[in-house]
Amino acid sequence: MNLTTESLVQLEQCCQRAEQAGPSVLKYMLLLIQHGRMEKRIKDGCKAILRLQKGYGSDRLELACFRALSGNRYNFKTIQSILDNHLESVAPESKPLKPEKTGEIHKNLRGASSFNIKNI
């Protein structure tokens, strides 16, 4: 995406402020810029995230961005949701890639005797 000179200047200022807030804030901001598709939404998202610092403080914003970096969505709503729900100090849930086999017998599971298959 081609950004205007004015937008580049504004995003540079946002990154400088993000760096002051903490390394995770800066990294999250850079990913938001990298993955963003619309110039206005990128600028608005960066500014909105930095505004959260006033209401929640630098420490909580840094922790929220650190937690959000474990995901793959980079937007204002993600950070706001983490802060609103006080999830910044809770470790993200790790979901297993494959469901565990429990070995339970279920009434809908049929064994080989249910099929008329002859050994070949």
C-alpha cells in the first residue's frame, strides 16, 4: 500500500510514542501497520491504541500488547478487549492442535462386526 507523506509522518510519530510505552507496544504497532489494508484504519488504530495508555496506564498496555502478540489479529479492538476483561496478566490459553483420544466407548461407534467385510 502506498501511504501519503502525511500518513508516514503520523505513523512515525505513533511508533515513537509506542516505543516509549514499551517494546511490545511498538512491536504490535508495527504489525498493525504491516498487516493493515486501509490507510485511515491503520492511522486510527494506532492512535486509538496509544490513547488507551491514558485510561489503563503504560504497564497494562504493554502487557496487553504482549499477550495480543500471541494471536494473529492486529487491531484496536483486540487490545481494548484484553484490557476491558483484565486479561493482560493472564496467560493465553494453549489449545491442542489435535483433540486428545479419550478411549471412551460411544453408542454411535460401531466395531468391525457391524460391517460385512470379508478378509481378502
